[in-house]
Amino acid sequence: MLSNLKNLISDTNPLRLFYHQIKAAIAAVMYGFPARSMNVIGVTGTNGKTTTVNLITMVLEEAGYKVGMASTINFQVGPDKWTNISKQTTMSPFALQKLLRRMVREQCTHCVLEVSSHSITQSRVLGINFDTAVFTNVTEDHIEYHGSFQLYLQAKGSLFQRLNKSKRKPGIPKVSVLNLDDPNYSYFDQFIVDRKYTYGIKKGTCYASDIKLHSSGSTFNLHIPNHQLEINLKLSGEFNIYNSLAATTVALANNINLTFVKRALEKAEGVPGRLESLELGQPYGIIVDYAHSSDSLEKLLQLYRKLTPGKLFIVFGATGGGRDKSKRPNMGALADEYADMIILTNDDPYYEDEWQIIEGVASGIRRKEGDRFWKIPHRYEAIRLALTMAKKGDTVVIAGKGCEEVQIIGGEKIPWDDRKVVRELLSREVVVEIEPGKTVAKENVCLEG
């Protein structure tokens, strides 16, 4: 009955928010407030949350702790790991509390959670006693849900605001870990905690220097008070250095030796669908990434513009369902600025007209269709065209879905995985219609050079 009633009320209506609070409170009581029995670390921000959660988990494990974890793409309880197929960053209260109870039952000492702004507003994390809150960065995203950037910022900030108000666990202080380089740092700095740590490039409690980026990773000198050491990451991009710094700062706050930090960071090979490189014998690069906002797309394109000696291809679209329509032209403009070849396609259109979404993105692109720019709604065909045209030294970036395993068109969830599509296409002949009546055909694309 409650579920039917809440569907008649808007997402931000006080009655619906009250419904979410009641639901979360019942879930916490039903499962006995399991978060009270673990050191709980929450990671929030616009970009980098998933990778940071996974890196923190790896560092804690390297130090000998048994860890539970939940992120947009994966779950973990000790040695047991599985994929998150829900497309939700933070689960519903009952599912989340049940997972936390399992972590406690299996004697996890630490829990690392990816916390979205939606989950905070909808009280999904109500009843979870967080000990450490990590802020990655904030850019304009999900404005259609929150109503304004300020309200979006406040949603993120409330995770930190609650720290000082929640009960202390024996021997565990309330800690904030903040990105000192983010323009919104001062907003998060205002919240009172027991201990405050910062990280950044060139400044912070934990910072990096002598950064060198390359296609297969990066190197930098890691600095914490009274210590310095070189880190060789298998992860590319400055943003992954920030993610590594966040994980290191959490380790510092938990008195974990730098030896364990170095081992964990240098073992990390990234998370599925985040800057995932597909090497299948082809003479050009293929990158699958989740970038679906203007900020994340810009960072992605900037990185591979620098690392690509040949042409840079971008295959992407924008999410439908009314989500942040205002960002679509800007995403198109970014592709126009950095990419040599642009192929617009579908992401998850939901019930929105696919051409309306594509034209929204295309409005930011100055070049004319056909001039290194194509509109191909079917994502499979869009990827196929890119792989057909790519040559030695080029990079094909496929953005927007990462490791997601479904595509949502209308009310239907269609099995989908960008990486599987690439593997299939590179294993057989590719024939692409690039305009009515005109096709391009190649065999064994992966061996073309």
C-alpha cells in the first residue's frame, strides 16, 4: 500500500521523503543496525566514487582487514565478490541493511560504501553510522532531480554533517577526507569532525608531485607528513591519481603503514568499465568508460587526446528520461573540441525519443553530419562503424555505459555490454552502412593496420 501511494507523489515531495525515512528506519531496526559493529567509510562526490571505493577496499585488505564493500559496479563480503546488476549506486534500505548484516555475520571489520546524492536525499543510508566520509569532487550532475546545484551540494554535504551528530564507536574517531583542489572544498570543510584530512595535487595532508602520465598507467611521488615514496600505477589519468590519493588518505586516517598502501595501489588494475582497455590483437586502442557527464567526458577526452598519436574516435550518447538535458549540448561541444571522429548513438533513452536525445547532443557540435561526424542510434552499429574506420595509432573511446549489462529502451531492459560487443565485432567480418546505399566492409578488423 505504501509503495502504491508513494508512486503518486513527486520524488522531492515531503510526504515521499517521509516515506523513505520510515522505510529506512524499519530496515535498520529489522536488521539490528549492523553498521554499529563496523568501521564504516562512505565515499561521495560526482566522479571517482567507484574507483576510490575499490582502492580503499584493496588497501584495507592489504593491511590484513576483512572488508565489506558496495559500489555502483560490484559488491564484496570478505573474499566473496559479485557484480552489481541493479544500475543503482546505493541499494534500497532493506537490501543494503541485509548486506551490512551479512558483513557483520562474516566478521568484516570495515565497510566501504559508495554513497550517491539520491541515496542521501531518499534516506537509503539512514540508520548507517558512518565513521569516515570521503569527498572526491562535485560538478553539476543530477540537477533535474535535486532542482539546483546548491541542493545537490547540500545532499552531498549532509553525509559529512551527520558525522559529528552520530554516536562514536569505541576507539574510532569521526573523520572527513576532502579533496583540497576541488572548487567546493570550503563547503565540505565547514562540517565539524574529530579529525580532518585533505589531499590534492601539490598540497594537502596527502599530495602528489612529479606526475608522469602514459597510456598504460602513471607514476608520481606520494607525500604524507614525514614520508615520501614513488607510486607506479597501472591506472591512467590524473583523476586516478586523485582517487589513489583519497584511498591513501583514508589509510593514513586509519594508521595503515605506507608499505601496504604502495602494494595495494600498484596491484590495482582498475575496475570494470572505468578506463577499461580492451586489447584483442587490434593495432589501435579501445577504451570503454562510464563517463556520462560533461566533467567526466572532458577529462576522458583530454587524457586520450594527449595519449593518442593518431585519430581519436568517440562513440557516446546521453542518458534519456529527462536527465540533465541542459548538459547535452556541452557534451557535444566537448566531443567537437577533442575528438577527430564523433559517432553519436544511444545510451539509455528510457521513454524519451532517441532522436531527440541525439539532436540535443548534436546541437553543440559545429561540424556538419558526414564531416567526421555521424548519428547512428543503434549502439551496436555505432561501435561497429568506429572499429571499421580505426587505424594503427588511433584510439576508439566508447563512453557512457562502462560495464553496465543492460540498455534501457522504453520500459524494456535489453541485455547489453559494450565490451562484449567489441569482442564480437573484432572476431568477425564487419560491414557498415555509413550512409544510405554506401557500405564499408573489412575482414578481421583486429588485424588491420
